[in-house]
Amino acid sequence: MDQLLQHTLNALVLGSTYALLGIGLTLIFGIMRVVNFAHGELYALGAYVAYGVVAMFGMNFFASLLVAAIVGFLFGTAIEYFLLRRRDLKAIDEVMLIMIGVMIIMQNAELLMWGGVAKSVPSPFSQEPIVWGAISVSPIRLFVLVTAVALLVIFYLLIERSRLGLAMRATFQDKDAAKIVGVNVSHIYTLTFALGSCLASVAGALLAPVFVVTPTMGDLASLKAFAIVILGGLGNLPGAALGGFILAIVEEFGAGYISTAYRDALGFLVILAVMIFRPQGLFTIRERVG
């Protein structure tokens, strides 16, 4: 039982950041119909921003989270404005090539700037674990969990309770009707891409002290983000959040009870099963059109 609780706590920590990744990606796809292959590189960007702010400039780690959020938001704005806004978003193949190009450029830029050696970000917390009975957790992991859950709640309130969220949901449902009632769809696209990029960047910054930072870390992050979106259903924000936790639970319990060598493989086996038996996602209701 103690081992079960420990694995559950570890899965919640990892799942909270997976949820941030998945929500950012599914938000962009759901509203803009853009398959953002550079999502993982925005995650890596946040990790490198945290490294630069903390390890190189000696600033506070908590300040690095804010800097990572701002940098991710600005990068997302620039990508949408300069590369996507003047393109026909219905041409999905062209958009995919653009995003693959952005991914390659960002990854090689990170390699050029930081080198191929893994970097570590010092934790602002004590290395002594917090112990509750037989369960222990490092303070940095607990901070990651609390911060990620708080961001998920804030983002949910933004989408469901604000005028911006109403405009985004209207654009998601019918962009032509949204234009008729006065929604500036171009601005909504920019904000959508910027917010999705911001969430990915913050997720990378949060996990920077937990794992090492490398130029290729975005590759696996992209795969997992797409896996989370497939689990939850394309364009389904609550499904993406739940999908992140499900993927983390599968990985954590698979590593704990089977083998750590198959940690990532087990998660993708679940994705393959979902694609075979429920391709619309676990939390999407299939509708008949026509």
C-alpha cells in the first residue's frame, strides 16, 4: 500500500506538467487547426530560459518561471504573426512544413547556443525529502505539483469564465459566426498560439530542476504531448488534462511494477490501444454528421 501511494504521488507530479503540455497543444489545434510540431521545442525553450536565469545570471528560480512564461508567450506570438497569419491555414501540409521547420531551427539554435552537454538547474529548495509516514517527496516536486495544478485551475477559469475565453470558445465552435458577432479571429489566433506556447514553456521551466536540460529534450516532450491529445480527444481541453494524468499514471506504475526500461514504451502502448479501439479519444463523444 505504501508503494502504491508513493507511485500515485509521483504520477500526480508528472501528470500535472503533462497536462500543461497537452492543454497547450490541444488548444492550438482545436481553435487554429494547426499541428504544432514545435511544441516540444517551446518546452525545451522554457527549460533553457530557467537554466540561463538561475545558473548563468544568478537570479531566483521563481523569477525564472515568470521569465519563461513571458519568453514562451512572445515566441508563440512571433511564430503565429510572422509565419502563420499570412498563410492559408486550410493548407494543412504547408502549415505542417512550417512548424517542422520551426522545430528544427529551434533545436539547432539551442545546440549552437548551449552545446550538446546536459545542463542542470539548481533547486531552490532543500534536498531533504518531506516525509509523511512511508511516503516521501522532494520539496521541488511538491512545488511543481502545486504550481502546475494552480496554473491548470487559472487556465480553466480563463477559458470558462472570461470574455477572452468566451471568444476563444466561439472561434473554436464556428469562426465565421464568431466574426459576425464581432470577434477578432486574427487576434484570437495569436493569443491562442501564444498561450499554448506559454504553457509549454512554463512546463519546461518547472521540470528543469527535476531533470537535466538538453537540446533534444523537446523530441520526447512533443511525442508525449501528441499522445496526451490523442488520449483526451483532439480539441478537448478537459480531456487533455485528464490524458496527461493518465499517461503519467501508466508510465509511473509501469516503471514501478514492471521495469523502468519500458517506462515510455508502456505509455505509447496505451496510445496505440486507444487509437485502435477508440480513435476519437477517451473523453470525446462520437457524433454523426449529416
